[in-house]
Amino acid sequence: MTARDDWRARLHERSGEAAPAAPVDLPAPERVVATPGAGHVTLTWDPVPGAIGYLVTRDGVPVPPPDVDVPAVPSCRYVDTGTGEAAYTVAALATMENRGPACPPVTAAPAPGGGAPPRVEVAVDAGTATGPTARPWQPMIGSEHLSHLLSEDESGGRPIGAELAEALRIVHDELGVRAVRAHAVLCDDLGVYPGHDFSRVDRVYDLVTGLGLRPVVELGFMPRALAADPSATVFSYEAIISPPSDYRAWGELVRALVAHLAGRYGIRELVEHWAFEVWNEPNLAVFWSGTPEEYFRLYDVTAAAVKSVHPDLRVGGPASAADGWVEELLAHVDASGAALDFVSTHTYGNAPLDWRPALARHGRAGTPIWWTEWGPTPTHFHGIGDGPFGAAFVLHGMRSAAGRVDALAHWVASDHFEELGRPPRLFHGGFGLLTVGNLRKPRFHALALASRLGDAELAATVTGDAGGVEAWAAAHPDGRVGVLAWNVTLNHTQAGGAAELDRRVALTVTGLRGGCTVTHHRIDHRHTDIEGAWQAMGGGDWPDPGQWDKLRAADRVDEYAPATRVTAVEGTVRLEFELPMPGVSFVEFAP
């Protein structure tokens, strides 16, 4: 078994079963409708009050398909792109371990395909603002452990430390990202224990703050000299995942670190802009060799240590994998009285669930919800995120999260990443928005296009045989109107494309004034696909100097059609275009 195979196996091992939460009775969803369409069946149902999400089954098997770590959806709509007739059920989730009864099965099959792509109507009212445009990617992003910033080594002939710093600068400057979260600030390569020497921590945080970012300080992993079991490690850099041998000494280390940071950067800076997260994914045995009870003790000790420096400093958790232990931590702090200023968890391959009902049940309505890791796949070296599918996927997730979560942090900024070894080639299925060499993947460009939306979100509807077509529209104060439309499936086996899921979009924008210039940019397998550009050059492991030059010239958002000047007829402009799956269009109307 290779190290990567061993990693995949260990990801399914839990750290133990936390004490079960009090049961919550939810009814079965009502008015479940299965509507056939070309290449898909769309399921809709009425919302169930108190639900954090919904478990959909297809012939008794939960969907979405494999490589999605939480097979549940947050909203009352699911588009199944499997083939053949199937029986579907839907059940409401109160917690990850507590679901209500399923509805009676409903049966449907996709409509016959073939012929021209079905027409989808996207209607935008430029005169109706629905509220401010939420941008859940901006509060934070993930990064490889920050000591990597100090590396003078190379990957693929590229300088690791300098390029990782440049990647963080790019996401700050071009995507508006404000903070960065990373593992291992307490690992031995930064030399914090024994002795409470934070000089190397200062070096990395000085670099981060110098880029305009603030840290979300993930408090972990365990210094060797403080570990109950120093042999319990994870990753190529052997981070220790053990509980402490001395909880009092752990608390003193945390308090000393936070006090040092307050002295160096200012207590108001920390209170207003920094936060402290307790460990990483303790519900997985691969990241926590202790028991659930030992983690909750660690949480209480850590939260008390942070608050001892200043009561307004923010601390939270459980930073869990796949929505785990959220309900359990809420119940624990209800009993222990430990501080909980934000709830954090992770998910991959799907839009995040909605934990607001659980917070309300615990009297914590309004507590910030931070998804401190999220992306197309939890699997290292999985190529699904490098191409256009990743672009459509991140827009689906961000649009779903907008307005109901406080942060959806893409994991990670850069392919300079070494958890299971450094990158073996330019396109290797890395987690980064940017490659080694800081070429922008389609995922990056999708978020850059979303960043071009104005601050006033506009009413937008999608009707017809939509399948995976979704839309997001917003206006600027100067009258510019931007419309993002994308076409996606959660079925990873179709990530390379499926002709039956392609659509023809008829876009209608009303409420415009006079003439406007229309620009149309596109991400698909023929546009804005840097991996495709590399394969067109012959591919291989790493570019030579001339190929780097050509790739940098190709690193742009491509126009789908030349800019044209049009006149709004009675305030309305209409245009039509093909939208493949996967594909993204950004159409802007400028006065």
C-alpha cells in the first residue's frame, strides 16, 4: 500500500464516537416532486423547519455520488444526472447523526436526449436589488503550513517560499481575501516548545501581515516535547496528532503564544481581525489520536487560555471533517461553559450544509459559521479541480453559501503544498487555486469573475429545463450590471463533460437605461483553461522556460464574443448563447 492509499484509508477512520446529542424529531419532507429533464431528474420539496440539510437517496443509495464527503444537500432542490429510472427519497437532517423519516419514494427517469441543447431562460431585473452581494470566499483562504513560506527549496524549478508568498498576495489583491488559515503553527519546525520561543512564528506572521492578510490561527499540532504519544504523526512533515501529556502546560503554551502576538501586533488588532481555532479535524483518527472526551478537554483548556489574554479574542471549533462533532461541541460547551465565538467545520465536493437551525436550538442564533476548509474534492492528487469543472463547482458552492455562512474558505491558495509529498508535475490534481509558478486555474478565474459583480445583488431567475444551470447577478453604482451563469453537476464522473447536460441560455436583462456595451467572458474546455493549454503543448511534468512564457501569455480570461454596443429596447436586452457542462459565462452590461 502506498502512502497515498494509506492516507485515503485512514480518512475514513473516526477518532471515536462522541456522546450522542439529544434527539430532534423532524417530519418527512412534503410535496416531493421529481421532474425529468434532458440528462437529469430534478427533485424539489418543501423546506422542513429545523433541518440543516437533506439526505437524498437514489434506489436506496445516498447521493451525490462518491468523493463527496457529506452526501446531503443544504437546500430543497437536487439535480440528479445519473442514468435510467430510479426511485428517490428525501429525509431531513437535524444533525449529522439525527435524521427524520424519508418521504415515500418518487420514481422518474431523465427525458430522452439528442438534438439541440434545451433552452434555459435566465431573467435578471436590473431595477430590483435584493440586498448586498455576499462574497463568502473573501473572509479567509487556506494555505500549506506557513513555515513553507521560509523554504528556500524548489518544486519544478520554482522557489517554494517566494511563490507561496506571491500566491497569497495574488488572492488578497485580486480576490479580496482578508485572512489565511494554515496548519501546524505549533509544530517543531517553528521551535515554539519548550522555551516558548516564537521568533520563527514572528517571521511567518510578519510575512503574512505584510501581504495585507491576517491569520486565523489554527492551534495545532502538538510539540514533540509536550505530546503524550510522539509517535502518532500525520503528513510528510510528521506533524504530531497526540493529545498533550500535560494539559496545564498546553494551556500555558497557548496563553504565551496569544500574549506574545498581542504584544507584537497589538491587542486591538487581534481582537478585531484575528481568530483562534482549536486543532484540525479531531473527529478523524488521522488527525487526532485521542478520544472525543480528550478533544473537548483540549477545547476547554485552549479557549480559557485564549480568553485569559483578552475576553474579546475570538476562539472556536471544532474544525471538524465532514460536519462532524458540531452538534456535540455545542452540547459540550453548553455544559462546560467554555467560550465559543464561532463554529467551524469542513466539507468537500458539495455545497455546505446550513447549521443555523442547530445554533438556534442551542440559544446561539447569530454565532458565525466558518467553513475553514472547502473545495471540489478531499482527495490529494485528484485531477477534478484543475479544469473547468472546478470553476463551475466553486460558483455553485459560493452562491449556495452566500448570505447564510460567514466564511467559505477555499482549501488552498497554492499548489506549493507538501502534505503527502511535493508536487510531482505542473498539473497533478493539487488543491490550489494557483499552480506552482502561480498560473491561475479556472477555479481562480471563476472567483475573480464573481469578484467583479457589483455590491447590489439583483433578482435573477432560471426557468425551463435548467438542469445544472444557475445564475448570480449584481449591479455597480455606476450602472454596470454583471451576470454570472454556470452549468455544473455534482456527479464527478461527468466532470469532463456530458453532451446531454449542455444548454442554450436565453438571457433577458430588464431595467437597463439607453445603450450599453456588452462583454462576454467564458470558462470551458475551449476557453480560460490553462491545463488545456498545457496539454496542447504536449503536456509532461514541468514546462521549460519557453513553455512557461507561453503559459503565462495564455493565463487570462478569454472573451467568448467580441464586445458589442447594443441599445436597450424599453429597458430590455436579450441575447442567447450555448453553455456547455461544465461551463461559466460572465456577461457585463456597461453604460
